[in-house]
Amino acid sequence: MALTIDHEFASPLRRRILAIAIAITFVGFIARFVQLQVLEGEELRGAASAQGIKRIERIPVRGPIYDRKGRVVVASVPAYNVTITPQDFEPYRNEVLPLLAKILEVDTTYIIIKLRAGALYSKFQPVKVWNDADARVIAAIEESGKDLPGVEISYESKRRYDAPIRASHLLGFTKEISEPALDAVRKTADSQYYLPGDVVGTAGLEKYRESFLRGVKGYEFVAVDRRGQRQARFNEGMSDINSVDGSGIQLGMDIDLQLYAEQLMSEHHGAIVAVDPNNGEILTLVSKPDFDLDIFSGRTSKQEYQSVMLDKSNPLFNRATQTKYPPGSTWKMLMLAGALQSKTIGFNYSFNCPGSFTYGDHTYMDHFHGGGVTNARSITVSCNAFYNKMALMLGIDSMYRYARLFGFDTVTGVDIGHEGRGSIPNTAKMNKWYPRGWTKGYTVSQGIGQGEVSVTPVQQAVYAAIFANKGTWIQPHAARKIYNVKTGKWDSVKYATRKLPIADTIWRVIRRGMYGAVNEPGGTARVAQISGSNIVVAGKTGTAQNPHGEDHAWFVCFAPFDKPKIAMCVMVENAGFGGVVAAPIARKLLRYYLTGVREDSIPSLLPNTEEYRKMKEAKYKNSQNRQVPALPKPKPDTSRRTAEAILPSRGR
């Protein structure tokens, strides 16, 4: 069969179409060639030499802390760290390590230890080996960048204390996370968040509110070459995750009141805790001796660290929350409440005080020798014999039950941590403490807040607030509001409350006795009167026996009497009678808080003065200038931050 050829298939029109298609394809290749070689050549040559993708953490700025009036107490300023990525560093370790050690002025062993600790978590993640690097270190590393593969400068922030107060034990401090802390974190939801070298709240409010203050880490992805040197942003930055700065916290504390309280306690050992009896906000919290928080901000020298750790006065010990001392006569209000509520005595009960109380072969002396006393008058004049007898009538287990009701023998839950619970005896505890036996003579002493009874100043401040608000226990808290970065609003801090099952008539009797202690003849706290004003103070002194020296002085109080705005506990170690030292301190603070009048001279360095600013600038001379953020104003309900999608839900 003959082969037939269709000449129409190779027509001139089809040949022209094919030629045009070939020409267009050729032009496309030429255009792409120009784009790759000329327009994007440099970028692509860098990318071609890249050996991998590195994830770099972006540490958020830690949230600021403000006082109740919106003034900055704690801010964050820039700090720079030296990091090493083990994967990029190890191939060149022998040649790089001596140079880096020379720049940092440390032994190579120091760097190796830091590197090994971080490499246990990930050899691809940069490990912080030097924090708070100064300008000399930064410049040296930047200049030697080509000779330091895997070594980079990273950015984070460190704390700056702008108010002229210490508030060491309330605020707490941040430090590099320890290995035990990392081990503990592995068992929590934060197991993937913290890495060696991360800065974390270590004490006080900084620790307790860590999840809010720290913010949320971000991540930048970059292409790097075989020496770990950055070549280009991966995916033009589209894969990066922005960090979210930490939430701001507004305290209940007033800077001016805190400053005055610290001034009044500067020569003493002890504690002051003042709260708002209506909501439990801490207005001031002082523990003396204390320490300078600047020591723990950024790099801490060995000498600075040892100056605090080896100080025999133990300034790190929070006397406001951890001290365990007998409350002395401040215990008598609780005793009277228990006796009246349990109907152990009636409202018309009267006692003839002979100036002592004898049980068995022991006589307990009394400073009061005034004869007959009523229930309220027993508090006003602080009759010991009245309560020695009351202890026997109530019994140790009933005393324990009422002590627990008032919040003793347990932590208050204050949001600064490191809190003791004190200790209140009952039959089971006494049997354990005294396996050879004990008698009711022990209970006699416990009735006046001595012997085995021990409490903390923060418990005592809450105790005073109960009498101020007529029967409601309120959890004390340093944080007043927390800035919600998701809604742009300030959220009020939640706290626990409970009403004590005690009759209103009993609160009136006890408050009447506390009023008399300050305002009536024979009262043990008349020095607490605020002269020249119409402010009425109610309170109770206490003297805790100390077998190792002078007695410890207590004073618990509240004011104004009719509409209390402040409840306070002052405890001064080795000061003798509560009415001699503790009560005058309380009076000065009450007057200042309620009237704005100071009885003592004003310190030369006050907030927002030029002198104070110069002092702080000199102190932070190595820090770059950073404007301290003002207290954020609430945003409208419709406002949302762009980072909201990556911010995990944190219960508020």
C-alpha cells in the first residue's frame, strides 16, 4: 500500500506558530537567566552556600511593674548576650575557644561547662554562655565574626529599678534558670519553653507572676552556611513568629508609703505589712535587713553575690512572710472571739485581775493590777491573767480550731511566695513534740500568745484586717491588676475571701477593746493616737518573749475606726514592749497614708527628681537608654493585638 502524506499538516501557518512558540520560550529562558545571574545573583549565591536553617529565639521584653498610682517601679532595659550554637561551633572548637575565652576574659573551662549544659537540650539551639555583655565584648565579637563560627550576639532585656525603694522581698528578682529549676519545669506545661541560660523569676512577685511577666518567645528562621554564619532570612521572614512582650502588673503598693516604711525600719530588724482591709491589696511590705535588687539584674559579680549570701544578718530571709515568733498579747482578740462564740463565757463576764495567775506550782505575772475587767476592757489594758484562765476554759483543741478559722497554722497564699505557716499547737502536735508528756500549764502560756504558738507578720496583717472589716478573711496580694495583652485591658486580680462564722456582736466587743487600747486611759497603745486629726486608730500591742535576748515587739491596728482603709502589722525584733517601738512606727505610717503628713524628714532622693534621675543613670551607665513605658490605658473592646493568635491561653 502506498504511503499518503497530508501536506496540510505542515502548512505555512503551523510553521509560523511553532517558530513563535520557540522564540517565546527562548526569550523566557534569557529573562530567567538575567534574573538569576544579575538581579538575584548575590542573594542566591548566599543561599546556595547555606547548609541549613537555624531557629533563633526572640526573647520578649519582661513586663513592667507599676505602683498603685501608675508610677514605674520596675522596668526592662536592653541587655546583650553571647551565644554559641553547638552544631556550628564544634568543628572549629579548638581554634575558636581560646579566642572567645580571651574576649570574655574567662577560662576556657567556663565556656565548655556552659556549652555542655545547653547542648544536652539541643545542639542546634544557641546556648547562652555570657549574659549582659558590655560594649567591649560586643565590639570584639562583631570584629572577629569570621573567626568565631557559631558565636553570635543575642538580645534580651534586664531589670531596671526606677523607684527609690527596695521592696526586695515583695518584688523579688530574676536570674538565670538553675538546673534544678529546669528539671522541675520538665514536669510541667512549660517543659518546652525554658532552656539553659533563660532568665526567670526567682523570688517574690517576679517568681509568682512569672507566667504573665515573661511574655511569649518568638522565633526567627535564617539560612546559615557551614560555619553557622547567617546568609539570608528563610522564606523572606514569612515563617518567623513574633514574640509577645510580657504583661504589665500594677501593684497595690504605694511608692511613697513603702519608702517611708523602709526609712522607719532602717535601724531595726523586723517587718511591716499593711493591707487594704476591704480587698486585701498590700499597701506596703518591708522586711529588714534587705538587699539591693540591682545586684541580681544582669551580670552579678562573685563579690556582690557573696556580700548578700554571707551576710550574717540574712537579708534574703523574708521576715514578713517567714518569721515564726509568738504573737504575744495580740493573740487575745482571737481568744476572746473563741470564748464568746463557743459560749465559754457570756457577754457580761467580768474578771477580777489580781496581777498574776497561778496554776499548779507556777505563777504567771501580769503587768496589769487594776482589779475587775470586762471582756472589752481585758483587751484595752491587756490583762494576762484573764487569758491565762481563758485558755484553761477553752482548751487547747478549741483554741487551735479558732486559730485555724482566723487563718493561722496555714499559708495566706500571698503572691510573693516563700511563705511560712507559723505553728499552732493542738493535742496531737503536743503529744508529738513532748513524747514524755505535757501538762495544761503549757496551755496557760499559749492563751497569751506565748509558748508553742508562732505566727508570721503577713498572717497578723490579715488578722488585723478581719477586725477592721468585721469578720471577713481576705487573701493578701501584691498584684492589683494585670495587663491582658489579648484584650488590651487591665484585669483585676482574683483573690479568695471567706466570712468567719462569728456573731456581729462579738466583733463589736473586740473592736471596742482595740479602740480603748489606743484611745482610753490605761490603754497599752495610746502612743498610736494620731494627734491633731480626727482619725481614730484601733489596735493591740504584743510583746513576744525571747529566750535569746530582748523581747520582740508587735503592734496590729487599723484606721480609721468607722471606715477602715488600712490594716497593719509592725513587728520589731528585740525591741521590748510593743507599745514602745512598734506602735509609734505604725502611727507614723497611718498618719502619712491617711493625711499625707510625715512626722520625719523627707529623704533627699525622691521619685521623679533630677537628683534621683542622675543617681540612677550613674548606676545604669552600662545600659542603653530605653524609654520606660507609661502605664498602658485600656483599649476598646474591638481592639486585638496581632500576636493574639500565638499567645497561649493563661488563666487570669
